[in-house]
Amino acid sequence: MDAQTATLIATVGGFAVALATFMWVLLRALANQLGARMDNLGARIDRVEDQLGARIDRLEARLDSRIDGLEARLGNVEARLRDLEARLGALEARQGALEAQLRDLDARLGDLEARFRELQATVSRLDGRVEELSGLTRQVLVSRAA
């Protein structure tokens, strides 16, 4: 190998070393930049996670409060429903008693109406008898006076 080729090889080797060194420095700079950006992104992610966590905690607290309120309202509604069911049962029992009384009164009314008709017939017969007796009494009085 001649001197010119050896010089060329040495020069190319020096360039290769310089290029490798430059690439190494460039890669380290990029890695450092990327690391800083990753750290920045990590910090931002942590902040966002903290904010989301706080928001979730607030929402959970609101939901728990609403659930407690709804459970209380549900308890009130259930108590009111039980009260209404009890009142309905009492009203149904009273209705049954009133219906029984109504049937008894209807039966008594039927009996009383029949009795009333009998009494009307008796009164009519008695009115006829009174008229007969009045006529006889007048005849007796007229015959005694004559």
C-alpha cells in the first residue's frame, strides 16, 4: 500500500471517528433533550392525574351526598307508602263494615216497607170500618132522636 492510500485511509478513519464522535454527542444531546421533555411530560401527566383525582374525589363526594339524599327520600317515600297502605287497609275494612251495614239496612228497609204496606192496608180497612161505624152511629142517633 502506498503512502497516499495510507493517508487516505487514515483521513477517512479520522473522519469516521469524528463522525462517530459527532453522532455520539448529537445522540447524547437528543437523549438529554428527550429526557427533559419526558420529565416535563411526566410532571404534566402527574399534575393532570392529580387534578383528575381531585375532580373524581369531588364528584364521588357529590354522588355520595346525592345517594344519601336519595336514600333518605326513598326511606321517607317507603314510610309514607307503608302509612298509605295501612290507611288503605283500614279504609277497606271500614268499607266492608259499611257494606255489611248497608245490606242489613236494605233488608230492614224491605221489611219496613212490607210492614208499611200492611199498615196502609190496615188503615184503609179501618178507615172503611170507621166510616161504617160513623154511618151506624148516625143512624142510631137519628133513630133515638125520632
